[in-house]
Amino acid sequence: MKREFLKGLNLDDKVIDQIMSANGTDIENTKKSFGDVDSIKQENESLKTQMSERDKDIKSLSKQVKDNEDLSGQLKTWQDKYKDDTDNLNAQLSETKLNGALDNALNSANVRNTKAVRGLLNMDTIKLNDKGELEGVNDQLDSLKKTDSYLFDEGNKQGYKPAGGQGPVDKNSVQDLVNAFKQ
């Protein structure tokens, strides 16, 4: 959000400062929940490089093998090992993407404690679709908002005016102290 946009709405400078401060806090919280994005990118590049090197090794070895049964057995062993490694790396990458998308969804839902809410979610039903969107999380969050609303930050509620808030008529020193601390 840009300050110029808010000025275009003819907002007071104090209000703009408050909005920008709250926006900055939200951005920092989002950065913290995603962890170190650069390390995730670096890990992703490292995994791609490893897979590329593995493919080169397999091609090179398959050219050398030809008819030799011993080398054919070694080739099969390496292919199986690389297939398992690839499956494991893809699973780790998928899990990292799912966790990042889930953290983003939880922050968007104004969750106060992401770890606590994660513990209440049924992770078996939460999946990433082909477009990289989360499925199965919104219904669970809506349900939690109804049953455990204290887990979500809904902001300050304005306009609360309790009935009969005039206070007692008689003056006593205890009430004077209580009123002094309320200010």
C-alpha cells in the first residue's frame, strides 16, 4: 500500500501513519511466517542441479554399459537409487510449497497463533491443486472461527456502549481509585 493512494482518499496524516504502521506490521509478520524465502529458492535450485547431474550420470553410464551384465546391474541400481532420491526430493518440495501456502492462508485469516491453529487442522484434507491453490482449508478455518473465535484477530470493535454505564451515585474512595486507573 502506498502513502500517495491514502492521500488521494483525503485521509488525515495521522490516520495515514496509523494505516501504514499496521500494514508494515502485517508485512513483517508475513515475512516471518514464510521463513527465509531466499534459502527456499536456493534449496530449490540445488535440487534442480542435483537432478540434472543425475540425469547426465545415467546417460553417460548407459552409453558405457552396452552388453556387459555387471554394468547393467550397476546401472539398474543407480537408476533405482536416483528414482528414490527424485521421489523424496519432489515430496519435500511439495511439502515446502504446501506449508508456505498454508502459512499464507493462515496469515490472511488473521490467525493469532499459526502453530496452535495448525494443530487443529486436519492436514489429510488440505491439498495443493495444480494451480498452486489450497483446497480444504477455508471450510476448516470457517468452522474454527465459529467454535474457537479467540484464535483469530478480528481487530478492535468500535462503538461498545454498555447499558447503565453511569456508575454508582454514592462517592466512595475505592471507586475513585478504580476510576483513576481506568483513565
